[in-house]
Amino acid sequence: MATNTVTNWFGNIVSHPAVIVDANSVDDIVAVMKDPATYPSPVRAVGSNHSTAPCGVADGGTLIRMKMNQVLNIGTDSFTVQAGAVHLDMANTLRANNLQFYVNTEIGSLSAGSASCAGTKDSSFDGEYGQVGSYVTGVKMVLPSGDLLEVTDADQPDLMQKVRSSYGLFGVTYEVTYAVKPLTPMHVHHTTYSLQDFIAALPDLKALGYAMMFYIFPFDDKITVEFRKYNPGTTGEPNRAAWALRNHIWGTSGPRFGHDIEQNISDPTMRYGIIDAFNAAWRLQLENIVSSDYTIPPDQIIQYPPVSDESRYTFSLFAFTEDEYPTALTNFFQFCKDYYAQNGYRSNLLYVGYRIAQDQRALLSYSYDGAVMTIDPVSTANPGWFDFLPAYNQFCANLNGKPLLNQTPNLTPAILQAAYGDRLKTLEVTRQQYDPNGRLLNDYFRALLS
């Protein structure tokens, strides 16, 4: 049987499905499930295929590309779409109706189907969650048998909790309902700290009640904190330029600059000196331009091109409890410096992080046991990146870090088991109930869940 070649958005994860199906209707998905002779296992479904881990790999099997992207219903506090709808398009539709998502996460190409069953990250507003799926209140899916299943928070909260961490292993989602809220003005500002000043100030910063994202610069011993808070009652016109600048540098010009410097400056001292100077300028722009009492939350979402180009970047993630984060961050700064001294490698971009509230809405939530803060390396995959990742993973695992199955490359079963323990067993038992023959189980998940 002939095979095809498909990559993730970044281009580093390659899949060779025997069959590719563009799903334009529920019937297209049902036909795949009911005909394993024509559509071999494993069956995996993808949206933008933006994951940095091989969740959507379907070697020798069937890859379903979700083309169903219609808005089905807009209520006063709910929003229903087909699973191929993407986050930025949905956010713009909501904004036109004076509504917004609770979590306006950065990656605009996140599909509704992925959001409903996979992990995401964003800093939590006071009293809210930071994971998109936590506000998914219902899904409809095609099971491996070809039967249809609807799961809602109202009727099956325990199963819905598992679905939010199912990674497409129970069935293929074709319809998603979100809880949404009225569009609300948002304040944003940035402040830069030395590492030690940040750690000393952290208890007071948490008490302020802001959502916090971190721009982390280990080689400068600095961290810039992005503070966001809803600011209802603000009048006038919103500042649309602040997030536009941030998104352009973060999503386009910054990665392209890192890529070009890597390609053209062979001397590492000069290369990283230029990158450090760029990062210093980036900090100044965050502090002085990405600051306003009135922005709108959907403007945070970045539009990425459907096909990646030289401005693409990739990333990883581990989360640490709030109590352990000061030690983890301090050790991480030293880890980066030691790794560069010993191996000659450092990222050609920066590192980021988020503060995420405790959240038990998903079975494999990385903040299930309490609020967490993350350390997320970002890179254009400059030479040495793929060797760096296993060392970073082990460093984080040694400090009790928790990964994401779709956003932490090079995971091992041991690291995942240490992070999630019996919750992994619960996921696997439920998976076997809906897919006893492993129709949806690719090699990546088979290894991790074993």
C-alpha cells in the first residue's frame, strides 16, 4: 500500500500514513471507522498539526484532516462549532458578537477538536483556569466502532474530565461547545526583574491577582513579567497596536531574526551577543509599548501561516508547583549556562513561562494538585536543539516537573508515569473501554501509556 508523507506544522515530526482522508462531514469519519480494510489503523485526526510531539503520527494507518470548521451556534454564554474551526477565527466571530473565550491562548491555529481533548497553556486570570479545554462543556465524537457519542459537562462530568485529556484516543471529535463570556477590556503592562528580585517579589506579585506570563533570559539573569487583568468599565477606543507589536515580534520577526543570525554568524560569541542585544531591545519594547489600560483579550492570539516558513519556532514545556518554582527557575538558569559551557548549545530565542491556577477539569491537568508555573524553552530548532531536549526533560523530571503529552517532545514513559501516576492508569482503562482493539492508538501513545 502506498504511503504519504505529512509533517507537523514546524516540519520536524514526519508521519507516513497509508491513507489520508479530508473529513468534510461526520459521515466521512464514520466511513473510516467502519472500514478498517480500506482505512487501516492507527487512525489519527489532526487540525493544524501544530503539536511539538508525535500525537498525530499515523504511520501505515489513516490520517484524518479535519476540514469541518463551521460555527453552529452562538449563545449568550455558549459557543458551538465544528471541530476543525481554529481559535483565531472563532475569537474574531465571538468579538463581532461582543463575546470572548475565557482563554485566548497564543496559538491562533489551535483547532476546536484539539482544544477539546489535549493540553494547552496560558496564564490564568484571577478566579479562572488557564487551559482552553477547561471551558469546553460538550463534545460530539465518532467512536472507533463508527457509533456517535455526545458527552457534556452537565450530564457526564466524570467522563468529560477524561475526554479533555483523551488526545483523540476515545474517538474523533467533530463538534465542540465552549463556555464563553462578554467581551471585557483588559489592562496589560510589563516589568523586568533580576532573577533574585523576581524570586523575592513573587509572593507579593501573586497576591496582586494578575495573570502572569514570563519572558525568561537565563544568560542575562533577567525575567520580564507580563501582567494582565480585566479592566471593566474602561471607555474610549481599545489599544490595538500593543498586542499587534508583541505578536509580530514574538510570532514573526523575532524567530526570523534568530534563524537568520544562526545562519549567517558562525562565531558563537558574536552570534549570541547579537541575540542578547535583540532580547534587551525586546524587553524595552514590552515595558514601554506593550502597555495599556484598554486592550481586548482576542488581540493576544497570533495568526500563524498555514504552512510554516523561516519565522517558525518550536518549544517544550514543564510545569512546577508554585512552592518548587523558585528553586526550579534558579537551577534552570544555571543549567542553561552549564549546558552551553559543556556542549556549546543555547537557544537562539528566549524562554517563556506561565502561571496556571489549580485545575481539575482535565484528568491529566498539570495543575491538578495546585497552581503551577512553567519553564518553556523556545527555539527555531537551531543546531543542538534536539540534543538539548532530553537533557532539559531529565533536568525537569528530577525537579518533579510535569510535562504535556502534546507539547513536551522526547517524553519517556518513566517521566510521564512519575508525573501523573494513577491518573495515567485511569486514562488507559477508559481508553480500552472505547477502543478495545487499539484502532486509534499510534506507537507514540502505545509506548507512553504502557
